[in-house]
Amino acid sequence: RKSETRAIGLVISISKYPNLHAELPAAAVDGIRLVDFLVKSQMFDEVILLKDEDATEDNINYFLEVYLKNRGLMFNNKARLLIAYSGHGRPGDISGKSPFQPAFILSGAKSLENPSGMYKMSQLSESLQALSGEYFHVLTLINACYGGSLFRPGERGENPDAYTQPGSYG
């Protein structure tokens, strides 16, 4: 009998940056291996892979704000969600001391200074907070330079060692 709990994954893997004349081959390997691990070893019910040019701001927002929210509601908070990003990151400062906010660099980025082709880490943080109410567990894996900028000061949630309780972990 299959468990009532469902497991859903969103893997974002960006290895090609044609406008920046850069590649990150390890991110491509991360995406392929993580999807394979989640499906074959961890028996995830569904894994979505957005890679390179498919990982646009519009596509990421659709999955975070519409699709994954609806899937969480469909399973009545009995689903686990894993979101992973592997690619380049850009430093910044949310206090306004820097002209740039911390961001994930998307495949279509034209320069590190241009906000087009960037996905703000604060935007992902807000989406994760909204999704955490629709899932039993939310786990986020970030493999990017400056990826720690995803976290902002705030109150600690549930006990991270109590896996039988709802919670969000990054």
C-alpha cells in the first residue's frame, strides 16, 4: 500500500550562460543526479526539472506560486516538497548599501549588473514561506555562491529535529 504522504521536487539546474560566455558543468551534473536520486532512490511521486534556458523567472514563478501551491492543497498538507537550485549566484545587500540584491543568475542573464536574467533570493524566500503552509515538510537545497543570502533574520520555526511535525528547513 502506497503512503498517503506524497513527495514532490523542483530542481533548478543552470549550467549554461551564453551571454556571459560562461558555463558551470557541475550544475548540469547536479540536476541530472538529483532528479535520478529523488525518483529512483527516494521514490518521489513527481520531480520537475527546470534547466538552463527553461529556468526563466516566469517559469520559476509559475511552479512556485501556482503549480506547487495547488499540488500542496491537493494533498491536504500531507506532501513533502524539496526545492533545489544549482547554478551561479550574485552577491548583494538587501539593506540598500549595495546597488544590487542577492540573486540567482539565470541562463539568459546579459550582465551581472542588469536585473534582467536574475532571480532575487528574497523572491525565492517569500515563495518558500508561502509554500510552507501547504506542505508537511519543505526542504530547500542551494548550491550557489552567495546562496546564504537566501536567509534573513527572523524567528526560528518548529524544532528541526522533530521530523514528525510540520516544518520548513533550508
